[in-house]
Amino acid sequence: MSPNHSTFANPVLAGFHPDPSVCRVGDDYYLVCSSFEYFPGVPIFHSRDLVRWTQIGNVLDRPEQLRLPLDSPSSAGVYAPTLRHHDGRFWLITTNVSGDGNLLVTATDPAGPWSDPVLLPDLPGIDPDLAWDDDGACWCTIAGVSQVRIDPRTGQVLDAPRRIWSGAPGAKAPEAPHLYRIGEYWYLLIAEGGTERGHGVSIARGRTPSGPFEACPANPVLTHRSTDHPIQNTGHGDLVQGPDGSWWMVLLGVRPGGGTPGWHVLGRETFLAPVTWVDDWPVVGPLEPEATVPWPLAPAEAEARRDDFDLPRLPPSWISLRDRQERRCTTEERAGWLTLRARGESLDALDVVFVGRRQQHPSCRARTLVDATGGTGGLAVRLDEEHHYEVEATAGEVRVVARVGSLKTVVASRAVPAGPLVLGVDVHEEKHLRDARTGPDTVSFGIGGPDGTFTTLATLDGRYLSTEVAGGFTGRVIGLYAAAGVVHFDWSEYEPLDR
């Protein structure tokens, strides 16, 4: 391997980071992902090398930008943003299926602040894309695949939607369109086949932004359907040039674990694949768990494994369910502690007060010091309202609770002295199959002792907190919650146990 080549591990953004969209501005790259029912919405990342990404904020971080009703279901909310840079500004268009529909925000600094949203009430559909032609016209392409011209500053739709391509004959869910001018052609990149095992990326080209478009004879240009590849559900791609001028694709995929049918628990993640051009068509190179880029990588930044809640605001990696009211989630009521005031009475409730971070490693450990003398709350691994495990503290007792579909049970309980105590969860990937029914991992909950020891109270099968069981579009989030009264958290730790 050339000394200028660098090896990296796919995914480049692990955990629940689906529907990536990327743009390059000079030597800098910016990337956004879908956020669904979580607030703040649309995490945004920065990189200089397309591999090492640092979260610099969330695009929709104010209530007036992102309205998610408390009765909106999980896997609703914010879908499939597109990020572009044009005329000295960053432009982001996305769909809030639980509120304002299609909306557009802008910023001069991608770290924010971003503008209040411009609404597009006459733009139908989801997965909107933005592209500008040489005359300055703004073309918006949406799932389906249909296209209109819009005024991005006012949200006005300037003509009727027109179907321009439908992907491969018979393929379901043509979506996630992105339109580019590359060389002599306009290219229309889409996902199709559904975001499950049949997912793929296809492309067409035309001489104008509105077509007509001819399909690539090699479509789909990327798919892992009907293979035993460790990366599955590959789709929703976006093209970008690397630092050396070569072409690359960011896309989503999943890493199923366990036996049959395979369960992915971290959600849809962001991967990076090389692209070459043959006869003016893109050819996507191998998408592998270990890959190389032909340029040096920036030094990896040490991940913050502990939050002591000493700052007035939570870091951007912390996400809440549907809203984050300061009176219910604050670090300023009790110095050095995160205070949560309950609203919903359990993690089954749509309005539960919950704040967490994405699980990003197949094996990991989380700990927190909780004071639940004034309420009930604890540490949870959440997929949605009907699929979650938690270790919960209340006056004089700790219990492990499991909710799987319509079934809910207290798996274990133990009397504890009053006062603060450590709650913890250990997730261990199952690397060796016992038989075809082996689950992807185990999830163990317990309590810490004053001498630093840890006692496991229950170990649960992780497959029930997977998309293949629960459905939907998200991944696991490990977090803190209050189910009654007021609960305080002195610190929270998350760390990988191995790669």
C-alpha cells in the first residue's frame, strides 16, 4: 500500500446515523443525517478527510425550527435531509412528517445558528433535494421521483410536480433523489428497493436538470441484496469528491448480527465507498468493513466518554424525545448534576422525559450516578415506546424492566439503601453462533457498589431491541429518564468495550 494511503474502518459514522447527505466547501466537508422523533434534529458533522467526523451541532436545535407533537410516533419526525452549499450559504431541506412537512433552512456557518424554517406547503412528498443550474434556477427533486422548480428563499413552488424517472421497472420505493451536474451530464442518483435487505443505489443521466433521463445499464450501481456481505441494506447515497479529486459515495448500511434472519441493533449507519467513472457512468467500488483512502487522515480525536454535567448546555450528541423543555431537563438547578422532571409515567409513554446518546459500538458499557430519592428514573436502552430495557431506581428499590411489544415485565428487583447509587448496562456482541437462532448481543443491567464492584441483576436477549423485531427506521439510544417526580444524575459514562 502506498505511504499516502490510509486504512479506515467502515462505518465512518457508527450507530443511528441514517440517510447521509454531504457537501464539500473548499477543503472542508459537512454531513447531515436523519433524526426522526429526536430533538434537537439533524446532526451535522465536519471533516477534512471524509473519514474522521466531528459533530459540530444540530441544524434544527430550536423549538420554532422543529415542532414534534408529543403524540407523534417513533420513526416519524424528520426524514432524509439534503445539505448543499450555494451562493455563499449552506442550504438544508428536509421533511418533518410529524409537523411542518417540507421545510428549508440556511446558514452562513454550518455550526449555526441556522435560520427559522421556510415552509414549502405546496411541495408534496418526502426526501427533497436541491440543485441549481447555471441560470440560477433551483430544482427540487422528491421521492417518487418527481421534480419542481422552487424559490428557496420564499418556499414558493413555481410549477407542477412532474415525474422524471421511476428507477428500475418493478423496484419499490424510488426515493432519496440527488441531482448533480458532473461534466457534460446531469446525474440523478436514487435509492430503491426499500431500506431493508433489498436496498440499492441506481442512477440515470440527462443533458438538462429536468431530463429526459436514461438509466445506467449497470443499475443498481450498488447493492448487497441476496449476499452474505457483513454490510447490508446499502442505499441512500450521496456523491462527493475527495481531497485528491477522486469520487466517493456516502451511504447508509447496517451490520446485522446473530443467526437467522440477522438483527441490526445500532440502526442504519453511514459508510464510505470509492467511485470511479467508466463511459461517463459511476462505478461504485467495494464497500468493506476495512477500506483505504489515497490521502492521509487527520488524527483521531479522543471521544468524550464521561459527561459531568458541569456545562449549562448538553453537548450536541445528547438527544431527547420530541422536545427538550428547560424546566424538565436542566444542568443549572443542581450544580454539576442533570435534573430531569417527569412528565410521562414510563418509557412506554410518548411524552416521557428522556435524554440519551446513540449506541455506536456492538459492545459497550454505560454507567450513571443517579439520585432518585425524589422520584423514579434510571438508565435505559431504547428503540421505541414498545421496545426498551431499563434499570430503574425509586425509593429503596432498583428494578430491571423489559418491554417487548405488548409484553412488559419486571425481570429483577433488589432493595437498596436510600441515596445516590450507580446504575449500569453492559452490551456484549455475540461473536460466536451457538445455532441459527443465536441473537446479536446480550444486554446486562446492574448496580455499582461503594467499593467499585458491579453486580449484574439481569441479562436480556438483545434481538428484541432490533429493527427486525420492532420495525421502524431508528437505532438504539442509551439514556437517562425520569418516570415520576424529580431525578438527578451526577455524571454519565459511555465507552466501547471493543471494536
